[in-house]
Amino acid sequence: MRYYTADRLITGDSDGCVPYGGVLVDGELIRWAGPDRDVPRHLRQRSEHVALGPLTLLPGLIDSHVHLALDGAPGAMDRMRGATADELYALMLRNAAELLTAGVTTARDLGAPGGLGVRVRDTIRSGLAPGPDLVVSGAPLTVPDGHCWFMGGARVGERALRQAVRDQARAGVDVIKVMVTGGALTRGSTSWQGQFTAQELAAIVDEAALAGLPVAAHAHGTEGIAASVRAGVHTIEHCSFLDPSGAIVPDQGLILRLAADGVHVCPTISVRFTERWDRRAPDRLPALPALYRQGVPVIAGTDAGTDGAPHRAYVEGLIGMAQLGLPPEEILTAATSRAARALRVETLTGRVVSGLRADFIAVEGDPLRDVSALRALRLVIARGREVRSPFRTPGANGGRGDPAPQGRLEARSAASPPSPRTLGSCTVNPHHRRPVPRPRPGAT
Ligand SMILES: [Zn+2]
């Protein structure tokens, strides 16, 4: 067993931030987590202690919308179309490793050709390759010549769509992805326009429910978002509120409906946004602030892999959410525990609590005060294992980053404990650092 301690522990549970917290890892699971002074002595004595000193421990991050089969550079879609299945499989594993070293311990892949998502998920789960635990769709359902038709998910009519859902379920997918509207990355496709009838969407959701699967709906146009809600999809991707002129016009009535129905929305804010946000016209700004204000459960995802959004830049998307006015606590929730619920993996991961998978990270500074602290990633633990040499996370300019730590992490402040200080919601008092042994009945 290993016991990690740090100045702050964000569990993702209702306790907010724990000063001088500890996480005890036993195999792939968290055996215990909480204030260091409360750790059961017999567990502590049997563990190797890793003192991280002035860092913050928090749940591993979740990217709710990635495309491992796309390489994140301009022209990604064309390169995917020209690649063989073996080339894409290798690329997907490489991108998965990149996500993991950026602190992403769970990711949802929402569209790769054929059965590649399932294959990559199972390779990582078997331990043959490093990567986040994956929740995967098959080829996105679309119409002939529709958005991403070349991934193999184009069908005509209710019968064929139902059959496609059954085929994907049999192949082992975790979620059905449907392109409710067009998308900018497919030539000839129109982002604001719907692709399916209400009956077809209802058939997809119904057939998925019979297979026990949720539906993730790609929807840019307002009509498509409304149609997705009526059909009863589980998550809405992008949710851009595009009108036919290309302007973003949030529909307040529809936003209230999203909030009332508790539909999770992944607005896919990525490094593309943070790099250009101050040059955006007001009618091109994402609808995220309006969604947040009305209480829509927002989850973090970056559409990683699409042009200009490399997988390693996950944290830049969270910083973009902060630029749009979301408070750090809301962003961290969207990136951890709430995302886990939306992906239906909340009993496995998303919080640092006893019994869940040991998926957590350590960063410098306090991300509850400033999410850009997540750029200074110092440790990634996935399924109980330390991920070596964390990636250099890019700065806002996409290039620079903090160097990975060399060698083993140590308690740098052990020799001179700091004076009491308040860090965001975490009051840190050096006298609490040392565990207080507490006699327990029957303990020797
Ligand atoms: Zn996407």
C-alpha cells in the first residue's frame, strides 16, 4: 500500500477541501482518504509514505469528449480518412497516453471509425498500453453525406438506425453517439441544420435504452438541441445554439428545459477557445455562461483531436471555462464528479473517496482558487499506478510548460513548516500536519 499526503486534498465529495489530507492506495483502489490526522494507524504503518508537501491532491480529470483517432493538428479529419485501421489504432493509443500524462484518468471517446474505440478501450484495460479508462461510442450515427459519414455510421430510416444501435451494442460500446445536426469539420455539412426526423431520433434513444445504453447527441443548431431534448438523449455535445447566420443565440426557454430535465451538456471548450477568445465577436462567444447561470449540469470536454485541439491541452479547456466566468469549484466539479455521473462511472471514479478507483493527481498551488494551477501537474495516479514523467502541459500560448519533476517527490517543506495560512476554501495549519496517534479500543 502507498500513502500519499499533501497540504490540500480535494475529494470531490461534500467536504470541499481538506487541509493536510492523505490518500491510501491499495492496489487499484482507494482504501482510505481524509485528513491525515485521522488515518487509521494500522493502515499507515503498513504503507509506504509519499509526502507531497505543498501540493494539492484532487480527483483524476475527466475529458467527456475526445476523438482519439484524430491527431489534433490542422487537417486531422483528412489524415484520419486516409489512414488504415492499424495506423488509427496506433494513433489512438498514442493519444490515450498523452491524455493520461496530462492528468486525464477517464475519457469518453465519441467517435472513431468502426470498432476501434472498443478495441483501444479493451487494450488499455488489459494493461497492455497506458491510457485513461475509456467510455467509448462506435461510429457516430449520421445520414449519407452527413457529418462524419466517413466513419461508417451513416444509415437511412428508423429500421436501419435501430439495427445500427443493436450492432454497436453487441460490439460492446458504452454509449451511442448521434450527429443530430451537421458539423463544420465535414465538407458539405451545415452545423445549424438537423439531420434526422423526430421519429428517427426517438427510435435511436428507444433502441439504445433497450440495450441499456445512454445517447450522446452532437447538436450545434438550436433546432437540433430542442429535438435532442424532446427525444430524451442523455448528454448534449457542443450545444452551440447556432442560428442559420452562424451567430450564437442562446435560447433561454430551451436552457431552462435543459436545467429542469437535468440534461448534461458538454460545451467542448478547448485550447482553441483560450487562444482566440479575446478576438471573438460577442455573438460568437459560447453559450456556456448562460447554461451555467440557469443551472444546467455542465461537464468538461474538449473535442480533443479535432483541428488545433491536441489531447495534451485538456487543462486549457478548463481555463477557457474560467475565462467565460465559471468559478473554479464549478469547473473542477464539471471535470471530475459530475462528469463521472454523466458518463455513468460515478461508482468507479470521479472522487477521491474510499472504495473508488485510485485515480487522482497532484498539482502545485490551489486549483480551487485558480484553475490554472492544474497546469503545474506533478503527479498522476491512474488505477493505483503512478504515471511516470507527466507531460509538459502547454501554457496559454500552447507551447511552454512546467518541467516534469525529476526523481521521487518529497516533502519539500518538511524541514520548515509554514505559518498558518488560508488557501481558497482550505485553511492550512502546520500543527495539523503531523498525524495525532489516537488509541483505539483493542488496538495494540
Ligand atoms: Zn466531437
